[in-house]
Amino acid sequence: MNLDGFENYIDKKILARGYDYYRDNCVISIKETAAGTYEAKVEGTDLYLVEVKIDNAGNIIDTECDCPYDQGIYCKHQVAVFLALRNKKNQKTGDSKGISPNSKDTESELKAQGPKTSQPPDLKKTLTARTKTELIDFILDIASEYEEIKQRIELNLTAGNEEDEIRKSIALIRTFIRKNSDRDGFVSYEQAYEVSRGADLVLEKAASALNHHKPGHALDLTLCVIHEMIDLLGSADDSDGCIGESIEESLALIDEIVDEELSPLHRESLFNKLMEEASNRRYRDWDDWRLQLLDSCSILADAPVLRNKLEKQMTALISNGNDDSWHANYLAEKVNLIRYNLIEQNDGPEQAREFIQQNLHYSDFRKMALDRAMNQKDYNLVISLAKDGEAQDQNLRGLLHDWMQYRYNAYKLAGMLEEQRELAHHFILDGIFEYYMDLKSTYAASEWGSVYPGIISMLEQHKRTYQPAYSRILIEEGEKQKLLAYVKTSPALVESYYKHLVPEFKEDVFDLFLQYINATAARANKRKDYQGVCAIIRNLRKAGGKEQALAVKQKLYNQYPNRRAFRDELSRV
């Protein structure tokens, strides 16, 4: 599979989704970690890591993504990265197009498979050549066959009042749901993307209403989307987050609506709608979305009467929380953050600071206090607040790390060298290599040679050699004998470290490669696995083991005569 024609091997729906991700700049970074090996970060429901290995001819010889998608070989995140890599390759060769014109699907064809698309110029030319009557007849014919097209025409092109528009919007969303549901009304994982397209169209209508200074109507349209999508979640597989994403986009649009310059009358009207919405039972399992609605209310609550209404609802939310102590604490913290925003925007900075001090037992408030102390260069206060946080959250690993990091930065900025070095050892033991380099910078070169062996010994004694920091330290200090011993504990590591071991330990490296290849081949049972084995053989050749690569390729070819796909892949090595 080549970068210039990978579309031939991937499902069209996944291609369309991947193009949307590529077009929307969801590929936030790509770096070449080794020759032909790329690591990309793709922003989706979460931040996903995609790895791609390509050869000099642009063949994709191996690729992986850590997203949960398991319905096919390739996911939309990988497609987005393939497109980005192709764009990178074409820019190097002077071709400015991000999508190769030689591929089976051109950019315009890929766009046409997803929402918010533009039609290719030849189609526009075809339509322009027809008479108005011909076009009307053609559109009527399509609308009679496809209900969603009929409803889109009615929603966007027919005159009507706002109430009619709401009714048509709900009908359009439900048509997409019905069309993509099975006979029992369930929406499968594969159809979740398509089913949310109706919601996307209505959100576009809501954004248009806001642009035309109709905030109330924009809010009504947005709430339609939220209602239909939340109700749908109970009968859909939203593992990829498409339906939830529609709800998140709706809540983001509500934030834009309430941020507009509004008259007092409009503010109160929107506030009351949002308060009523937030109290609805549909949010009983979706507290985060309810809290986002209440947060939007807080922006509008600039009058005492509105603020009192909001306070009563927030108090009721906390008291109605379930008995789970973690959940109750979570709700209380989020509600107090809304209260803090109210105090900050209505009561002034002094009362806001007092409120922070009263709520230091919540992590978000402690971080606010720490950031303020850090900005004021009050490093003793930072250290005190951080230590209190460590004592309070000693069983919460993530928060404990955050507080220690604040303390470390305070030591560093305050010039407390011994304290900084001591804490750096803790972070290194935790496997964070950056602190190793930071620690190294605090010593003269003549001193460091007697310091770092103790750090290596510390990691070995605590059995932390499995952490990436251990191998990176060995590479940094040129401890190749120790690095070889480390790689021998797991031959699969040879792919990552062979460049640091040859030529000094060439024969050991070749032997490790052969162990890894034979073990991987024994487990392989599908083409993707076979491609992985061949990728390892190619790396053996890159390491200088051309003869060994040829020999193991021939051995495997003879060893597995009944695995045609495997032999096919081996013949390409």
C-alpha cells in the first residue's frame, strides 16, 4: 500500500472521516523519529498516537493507532496522517497538492463523501448548463426519493416562522436517525457518523441564526440537537464519540450565544431557558453536560434575582447527588468553580481570592492559588501550598505529581539547588527523562561523571529499567554495554535501539533481530502481521545485516509454504 494510492485499500466511510480530520487540522503534530518512521498526534475524542513506517518509494510498511477502533484494519486517524504525510512528501517533490492527483479518489471526491463539502468544478459546469425547469424537475425527483434531501430543502429554502423551523429541524435529525438505525431502532458503531449529520446541519442553521442576531432562535435550534442526540445515546454505539461530539459542539455554540452583547430582556429569557434545560431529567446520567449548561447560565446571571435562582439550582444539584463520595466531591468542586466565576465577574478580585482560599481542598482551586503565587514570584508560598497538596492527595498519583512539579519549579526559580536536585531524583525514578537532563545541567562536566552511575544504579535497584528513561539515560551517557544487556531482556527492543549498538555489537544485534523475526513470524496469522515481520526484516537489512536478512527471508519462505499471503509479502522484501 503506497501513500499515493492507499485509498484503494480503505473503506470509503473511513476515508471520508479521515479526510474530515485532515481538513480540520486534527493532525496536530508529525515528527520523524527514525528514517522513514513517523509519529503523529491526532486530536479526536481523545488525543491519539499514530505511528507510520514508509520506505523510500512511499510504501506504507507498518502503521498503528492507539484508538479503540477495531472494525477494520485502518482507522480515520491513520487516514488523516496518511494524507498529511502525502502532503509532506508532495511538498518536498514540488507538488503543492495535499492529495495526490494520481490516487483513485481525488480531494474533491473524498470531500463529496462527507458533510460540509464543495462540489467538483465539472459538476458545477454540468448544472450551470441546464435550464431552470430541468434543474427544478431533477431536484424534485431526488427529493421524492430521499426524504432527508426534501427536508433540507424545506428547512433552508422555504419561508416559515421560527416555530416551523424548529419542527423541520427535529424532523430532519430524526430522518437521519431512522435512516441509519436497524430494525430494532439501534444505531451501530459504523452508522454513528452518518446519523449525526442531521444534527450537524441543524447546528449550521443555529449558527446562521446567531449571525443574524437571533440568539433566542439560535438557542432553541441548538437545544433541539441536544435533546435528540442525548435521547439517541441510549440506543446507539457511540464508541467513536460522533454523537457525543454533536452535543459538545452544541454546548460550545451555547457559550457563543451567551457571550453575545444582549439586552437585559434577552439575557433573562436565555437564562430561564437554560435553567429549565439544566433541570431536565434527561441529564440525570450526564452531569458534566448539565454543569456546562449551568456554567453558561452564570455568564448571564448579572442580576441578583438571576444569581439567586442559579444558586438554588446548584445547591439542589449537590444535595441530590448520589452517595458515592468521589462523585459528590466532583460535583461540589465543579459547582464551586461556577460560583467562583460568578464572584469574579460580579464581586471583584478580593472576594474571588478569598473564595479560592476557602476551597483549597479542591485541586482546581489549589492550582489557581499556586499559579497566582508563582506569577507573584512568592516561591515560599508555592512550596507551602504544594506540600500541603502532597499531604492531602498522597494517594492520588496524578495530583501528587502536579504538586511536586510546582514545588520543583519553585525550587529551581528560587535557586534552591540541593532541594531541586533531590526532587529531580524522584522524578527520574518515576521515569521522566527530562528531569535527568535538567539535573545534569546543574553539574559541571567534571562532576557529572561521578554522579550519573549512581542514578543508573538507583533505577536498576528499584527495577525501573522497563521505563523509557532508563534506556535514554544509557544512550545519553554512551553506556552501550548496559544498553545491549537491556535489549537482550526483550529482543523486540532491537528495532528501537540497533542504531545505538552497531557497529560495536553488530553480531549481537543481528542475533537479536533473528530471534525477534522468528518469534514474530510464529505468531503471525494475517496479512498485517506478515507485513510487520517483513518490516523487521527490512530493519535488519538497514542495520547492516543484508546477508542475514536474505537468509531469514528464504528460511521463512520455505518454512510456511501454505501461507500464500506471507510468501507474497516476503517476495516484496
